[in-house]
Amino acid sequence: MPIKTLGAQLFQLISAQLFLHATMAGTRMAAPLLMLREGYSPAAVGVLLAFFGLTQVALAIPAGRYADRHGLLKPVRLSIMAASLGAALAVVWPIYPVLCLTALLCGGSAGCAVIALQRHVGRMAAGGAQLRQVFSWLSIGPAVSNVVGPVAVGLLIDHAGPAPGSLLGYQAAFALMALFPWLTWLLLRRVQEAPTSPAVKSEAGASLRAWDLLKDRCFAKLMLVNWFVSSSWDVHLLIVPLIGVERGMNASAIGAILGGFALAAAGIRVLMPLMAEHLQEWAVIAGAMLVTSAVFAVYPLMPGAWGMGACSVVLGMALGVVQPMVMSTLHQITPPHRHGEALGLRMMAVTASGVAVPVLFGSVSAVIGSAGVFWVVGAAVGLGSRSAWSLRQALAERKAAQSL
């Protein structure tokens, strides 16, 4: 697709993704705050937050298959209705059981929609350079929505009711979240579907399992690398507050350290499209893993917030470059008629890791300490970078086979 046409459509898709993802991000902030206000325990709030990821794990592969069969608009339309319904229920019945249902609907809809969007964008691009560009741009949407949703919700909670933090303010916030998804539909309703791969029709009756994709050596290595990186992301978000508390840092300092990480991850993705033609996926992923390993080694040795903040920025840049490279590689090594399935399998693994890793390493930190967790994970990521290096040969073999 010509760059000018591709850029216009991509801007439309990124904007559409932003509002649907912002619904989940805003609801994920408002729901636990409301339950804490009502006197629920941190354990109950933790369960509520887990529901946002539960449907993403359960629906990821079916959503991918559905996108392979129906394209972009139908899955996104269903996601919009589910997200809007979930937020609207919280407006009418802002109680714990209903908010759990809201979490299921908003979390699942965001996950299903992003699979369809990623599949569609991958089919728009022509060649590795365009794939790297489009996925670098697309990855900016969730980063921005993680600001838009919570900020909008916070302002309404504090200012929409008769007093800051009143129930009416929370209901106003949920009402705005119920409207956001329909902005996604306004942006997407004129988007043209990408052509369906002929292979879909020829294998429509075949009983293929998503797990069969892991029999492909290149795909399996890519999923392993993706798990290492996503685990590093989750461990950082978990361990930094623990180290900060151990060292007597206040909440603002800890928040600034984590904020630097998020800004660095988003900032590097803005620059990546400008360098896409000069990047090789396997080299970027392997380099990022080696940098991550080195940062994890020195992170616990930093004496104060400034040193930890510098490590956080470097780590954000390293981990921020990986997702676009993984997505580009995935679309190059996976059969076109199974792109949605492959994306679903990846999302399921990442989301499940996001639930399991904090529980696992939170327990491990009680035994070996927060610094020990950083060192163990850093060593594992460093050793795992060998899988990223080996992607070079696997990709070369795949391209040679496709050219025959």
C-alpha cells in the first residue's frame, strides 16, 4: 500500500483503538477506587482487577479465529457493544458484583478488538519495513489511551459530583467510559476490509488448533522471547515499588520512576517508524534483551531515586522497542489465514503472564529479596537472548522457503 494512503488509514485506526482501550484503562482505575471507597479489602480489589485480564486470556484464541473469518469490523462492532454495556452497567449499579462483570466486559472487549486491529494493520503493510513502521505507530495508541482514560476519569470523579470522590462523580466517569467506544465506531465505520486469504476458504472445515502453531520452531522461539520481555515488564512494575518502600521513598518518587519508564517506552515507539528501514527484528529484540539483563543487574545497586529513575528510562526504551518487532516478525512467519489465531495465542500468553508473574515473584521476593528477583530475572533474560539471536537464521530460512 502507498505510504501516504497507509499513513492516513493508520492514523484513523490508531485513533479508533485509543478510545476503546481508554474505556478499559479508565474503568480499571475507577472501579477499584470506588470499591476501596466502599470499604472493600485490598484482596477483593485484587480479584476485581484480575477480571480485566481473565476474559482476555479466555477469549484471545477464539477472538483471533473470529477475526480470521470475519475481518475487522464485525469483531470490533461486538467489542464496542460489550465495552459500552459494561461501563453502562456500572453507571446504573455501581456495586461489587456488577463491577466484576464490567471488568470482564471491558477487559475482554479491548483484547478482542486489538487482535482484530493488529491483524488488519498487518495485512495493510507490504514487506518487513512497512510492518515495522505500522506496528511501531500502532503501539503508541495504548500508551496514549493509558493517559487519556485515567485522566478523564480522575477529573470527573473529583469535579462532576457535589463533592470530590462522591458516588455521582464515579457514575459520571463510568458514563463517559460508556460513550468512548462509540467514538471508535465513528472512526472505523468507513474503513474497508482487507481481502480474505484464499487459504481460509480452502481450510474452513479443517480442525486446526492454535497450539499447532507452536510446532513451528521459529514461532515457538518468538513466543519464548515475547514471554521473557513481557515478564521483565511485569517484574519491573512489581519490584520497583517494593524496593522504593524498603528504602523509604515516598509515593511521588516511586511514581516518577515508573512514569519515566512509561514515557521512555512510548517515546522510543514514536521514533521507531523513522528508523524502520534500517532495523532488523532479530537484532533489535536480542539487543533489547541484553540491555534489559544489564539494567536488571545494576538496578538494585542504585542508591537513590535518581539512579533508579535513570535505570527505569533505559529499561523503558529497551522493552518499548520489542513489541513492534515481535508483531512484525509474527506476521512474516505465520500463514496469512492464521494471523488472528497467532495474535490471539500471543495475547493469551502475555495476559496470563501478567496475572501469574506478579503472584510468583511477589512470593519469591519474600525469600530472596527484591534485589534477588531482579538478578534472577536479569540472568534468565540474558540467557534467553540466545533465542532472539537464533531468530536470524530461522527468518532467513523462512524467507528462502517462501521465495521458492
